[in-house]
Amino acid sequence: MKRNTILIILIFLIKTNYKSQTTQLRYNIKIKADGASTQIQKMVKTTCTLSILQGFEVKDEYTFKNGEHTFTSTAITPTRSTPYALSREKTISVDMPLTGNANITKDDKDATILHINFWLNHKNTIDSGQTIQYETGEFDCSGNIVKTLHPVRVLSKDTITYLQKVDKIITDKWFTHAETIIKVLNQSGTTLYYLVDKYDRDGDYRLQLKNREYVSYKSSSIDLAPILIPFKFRPAVGKGRSSAAQQITSDVNLGLFIAYSYGQYKLRREGDEYKDIGGWKFTTGLFFDFGTTTLDTSSTTTADIPLGGKQTASIFVVSTGFGVTASKWDVNLGVFLGWDYGIGDYAERWNYNKKFWVGLGLGYNLSNFWKKK
């Protein structure tokens, strides 16, 4: 039977020295949030025009820092009966489903609010000589879109944009995310396609979850975690007239699994904390196992000089191979293909030295292994 004391200590040291982040809950995940089932909001800047009656005053405050000190300057402007333009932030509801790679952070002041910071779109290049037309949109005080169509122009050089290419007809809903929409035109003035911000890179998207509500997401990662292979099947081996029968072992083989994981999860609010609800996940990768095994007469039958009588010998064993696991909750079930390599004076006498085997594995959920629950 193998002894994995060194490996267990190594896994413990890795786990205890891992530091989790508290504010940033998830990094670079593929989120799916449907506005019909969750309360998705976004902070936007609006331009409003208000009428101020004669005799009233407008007070503007400006705050700035000088080292560790904060100063506030106030300007008071008398007005006549005339419109007065101002900008302010407004929260609007997002009625388009949100899907894409993003970071999720928890609001420091209100634990019910999650901030969704989407990653930029892929790069798109508009060729020199292409005819385009801009359309911009701003929100008024009521949260309605005010659109402005700009003149048609021809590009004088290649232009790189980080906008998404869209072939379908653009509706006013797209201005929820994009301040500017570019129409790429053909020679007759017909729209070939649109370039839009799928997500507003300057926008503050907020997802407010009630207690026990969740948002689903997909995530992939490279992980390092323990894997347990309790059962091994070794095919029969032979050398000359000597042979060793097939073997099924049930030794406790604990190894390190270096793997690529891809799965679907749910981030659920529980009071002021957020926890994962296990979903499906697939993992594939390499494993390493270090231990020892004791040889005797029956385990050296194919050797040129088998051990005799009650003679025994211990050797160091390095096991390596690859495997595939699938999981639904916190436990991975998988199939592994590996090889054992003996190290020591008697290693070459071992019947199964450098021979392959097939194993059934159990592993703790790789993603949740590292997370603070």
C-alpha cells in the first residue's frame, strides 16, 4: 500500500497559503442575467434642461483633494427666467438579457447589490474608404433616449474599433449599452452591418438580488487540487514464461490533479454573503502521485530474479497520467489512465513497473476547493 504523507502535507500547505479575495467575488466568468427574472440596473449620466424662475439662485459645488485634505468650493449664480442645463446620474432598468465575460464584485455598502464589470468587445477594423454614419444617444431626465444622427462620412484610413459587429436591425434598446452606434454602408447607402458597444464600458451595471436569489454563470480555469483514485485495474503482464494475472487494487492513492475545468454555477445570496450552488462541471488534466509500495514474491513473478520466501523490499513509486472527471455537486467522478514508475534497487523486479493501468477517481470540486464558503 502506498503512503502519501508527503503529498498530503504539500496539499495542506498549498490550501492554507491561498488567499481569497473578499470584495471581488468572481473574475472573468461568463455571466447570464435575464432582466425578466432579475433586477438589472445601470447608472447613466443624463443631460436635463430645467427652467429656473427669475430671482432664484443656482448653487454648484466642486470637491477636490489636496494631499489628505478635501475641499469644497461653492459657486452661486443668480438666474433669470431661462432654461438651465445640468448633468446628473440616473438609474435605469436594463430590459435586455446580459450575457458575456465579466467580473462580479460585491458593493461595500449594500450587500444586496452586485456590480457587473463586462470585458471589452473583440477588435474590429473598418477599412479605409468605407462609408459610415454615426448615431448617438443620450438620456433625458425621464430616462428616455434622445438620438442624434450625424452626417455620412468616408474613412481616410483604417480604423480600429472595440465594437461588436451586428447584422440584425438595431432598436432603441441598444442605446442602453451603447452611446454610439456606427452604421457601415455600401455605395447605395444601404446598411451592411452595425458596430455597437455590446456593453457600456463606462457603465455601472448593478444586479440586485433578494435573499436566496441567484445569478448563473459559466467559468473555466486551470486548477490544482487533490484527487483520490481508490480503484485501479492492471491488465495481465508477462515476460518470457513468467506472467502476472490482471489485478484490481483498492489502495488509497491520493494525488495532485493539474486540470482545466469548465462548468456552470449559480452564485446565490445568503444574507450578506454569496455562495456557489454546485452545477455541472467537466475537468480534464494531468495527475501526479508520490508514494511507496512493498514488494514480495507474488509481486515480482515476472522478474529475472523474483524475491523468494518471506523476502520483502520497499520502493519509491511515482505515478502519473491523465484523466477526465464530471461532477454535479461537490464530488468529481472520473476515469484515469496512468503509469507507475518504481524508483529503487528492486524497482525493475516489480511486475507492474512502467505498466499502464485504468482507475476510477474521486475528487473534491476543484473550483470550490479554493473558495471561502
